[in-house]
Amino acid sequence: MDPLYKQYPVHVEDSLRRSKELLTPVSEGRVGMYVCGPTVYSNVHLGNARTFTSFDFIFRYLSHLGYKVRYVRNITDAGHLENDADEGEDKIAKKARLEELEPMEIVQRYTVDFHKVMHQLNALPPSIEPTATGHIVEQIEMIQAIINSGWAYESNGSVYFDVNSYNHDGGTYGELSGRKMDELQAGSRALDGQDEKRNLADFALWKKASASHIMRWPSPWGIGFPGWHLECSAMSTKYLGEEFDIHGGGMDLKFPHHECEIAQNVATNGKKGAKYWMHANMLTLNGKRMSKSTGNTILPSELFNGDNPLLVKGFNPSVVRFFMMQAHYSSVLDFSNDALLAAEKGHQKLMSAWVKLQGLSSSKESTWNLQAWLDKCYLSLSDNFNSPILISHLFEAIKMINQSENQIPLEQSDLDVFIQKMDAFIFDILGLQLDEQGSSQSDALDKAMDLVITLRAKARENKDWNTADIIRDQLAAAGIKLKDGANGTSYEI
């Protein structure tokens, strides 16, 4: 049997071509995907978590289709300067100095926090998770190759990429972000060590370390540390090859980070690295981008425990993930307490229907077109991973489930497929969870409702219509609907 990707070919939104493209892997049946990971100098915030959750969803779907996916997501533990430019202090070294700790203590603390949060959000671990400090040799080798190409130069112990020379010789620096060279030159501001550069737009491949700089390594150009952009070029090339399939990251990385990566890759081996460049959009808070540098953030832990003045309560991590999946990965998603409350209701409705589905039996014939529904689900996912459209199709199925009393309008063979696919869409692809706590709470609610339904039934037997109506109306006000049928009374939330 052919793998599902043959039946439902995937199209991805490519930021480089600015168009939707058919995913044609470098190697048939295999996908290499690199995603820029976190800089581990502080707790991961929700904006970061959305990016990594989005690519976890993409990883899950590609794997479900039958692709063998090698997913590489790095840890930035050196080289990322505080202003994302060629000035300032390394973010990790700065935090280590302020807290009087070794830089690797900072790295360890916040790497553990990052992994904890992603585990809570039910993100699968990547196939490989390399670190910048573990690949200094590869970065030095890449710098030397770029120097040999004539597109980099050494200046006072630092090495810079020569953007003007690169573009003069046929390079297209600015093609990903759409920026022109005159805009880059005019938009640049004076930087520390600017007199070391030939042009304002040049960026650092290697920075000379000052005497006070903690993280430092020997190189042919002196003691220093690698440029932030270089590490991803070196590690993606090492683990995925000179040309691979997907390079992902947040929209904020398109420039300068990914723009510089493409230039470095071309200067090293003549290839741009990835065939398709994909970007997850921002998660905003109060209409502004979440960013650790501006302080406009909310921590996932605050969402889970409710310890934030913007929240009326804490939310299950699966609800938070569902909240993210309700928006397309490439669209801006604005956070609010009301939006999370609405997501919680939708998540609860989805899980209640899933639990109910397990107790339904098949009918003698199928009157619901299962294949048409499956096609809609898969086509939405294969159309640039459209999670909100998938969710709308799931709720179409929920309506059918909730309208079924004891039997669902599917033959047994179709019912088996339907249960299998619902399980795959909800849990394997969207990555949602029906946790043990939720299950135990559901069991407790079932027992409580059995008692309430019994008391109401006795009231009706005794023609105490007032009490029966009060029970029904009070439950409805609490969001619990009683349904009287030929086989008794059931309820739904």
C-alpha cells in the first residue's frame, strides 16, 4: 500500500519564493527539517513555545503521512549577543555574570526548563538536538571556507561576512526578507567595533573576545566566539547535508538570522541550505509581540497554574496547545484570558465526544460519508498544515457523535476506521491529551450525574415537575445539558 503522502501530497508556504509549493523532498520518502531552537538564558516564554509547538505539529503530521523525518532543533548556548547584532554581551554570559554562576550552569538550568515546558505541551523530542558550544570546530571550518571563497575578511581578531562583495559576485542577500542593500545600509546604526567593518551591512562570523568575556575559544584569528547566525548553518549542514528540505523558525528570525544563514550556506557550498523556508507567526499579548527583550511576555508555567493577573484561573497544558492549534501557524495569534476560556470549552467538548465515541455501537449501514470526511481532514492538513480547518472538520464529526444515542450511523468496518482516525487526528497529529486527571474528573462527574439524573427521574415519577425542572434548568445554567430519550436520560457538557 502506498504511503499516505502519495494520496495527500503536501504543499508548504515557502517564505523564500513567497508562494505555496509542493513538498518534493531531496530524498524520496524522507524529510530533513531544521528548526532554530531557544537561546537558553531565561525561562522559555509562550511566544517561543508557540513556534516549537507549531513545528512539533508539522513533524507529527509528516511522520503520520509515512515520511521518515529527521528533525533537528538546536540549543543556542553561545554566540547570541544581547541586541541580535554585532555588539553587546553574549546573553548567556551576561546572565552568568549577573547571577555569579558559570555560563554552563545558566545553560543547564534553562535547557531543563525548556524541555519541561515542551514536555508539558506534549511536544515530541527532536531527532537530534545539537548545541552551539558542541560544534565550535565545525563553525571555525565553515568560517575558513567562507574566507577562502572571498566573501569574508578578518579584522582585528574578528571575522565579518562581506555582504557587498557577495552580492557583487551574484549573491542575493536580502532575498528572503525582501530588503534592499540601500535600505540595509541606511537602516544600520553605529555599532561597537563598527570601524572594523568594511560596510554597515556586514555581519560577524567570529568575534574577538574582550578580556572580560567569559565564553571564549581559540581560533586561527585569535581568542573569540562564533557569530550567532553561523551556528545554525554549521549544524544544519552537518546533520542534514548541504541541501535539505525544511528550515523553520519564528517570523522574527527571517531577518537577520535566516537571511544570514542563506548567505553563509551559499558562500560555503553554493547551496542555500533548505529548499523550503517556513516561519511560524507571532503570539501577541495585548496586541504586541511577545519578547523577552521587551518584557512583554507570559510564562507557560503561569498559564498552567494561573499565577498571572491577566488570568482568572490556570489552564491544562493540553488546552493551551489546543488554543495554539486553533490558529494557523503562519497567522498572528493574540492571547487573552477569554480566548483561553473559549479554547477550554472547545477542548472539553472534543474530549467528551471522544469518550462517548468509545461506547457507541455500529449500525447496519453507513449513512454518513466517512471517506468524504477523511478526505477533507487530510486535504486541510496537506494544504500547508491548516490546523484550524482540521479542527472545524473534527467538530463536524462531534456533532454527528453527539446526535447518536447508542448507535452511530456507520457500519462496523467504518466505525473501526473512524475511531482510528479520530485518535490519530486528536492525539497523534494535534498532540492533544486526555490526561489521567481529566479522566478521573470525568469519572467523578459521571457518578455525580448518575445520582442527579436518578433524583430527577424519581421527582418525575412522583409528578414533582417543579423539582425536575429546577434540576434541569440549574444544570443547563452550569453548561450541562440533559437529553431525555427512549433509553433514558443522558447528559453532555
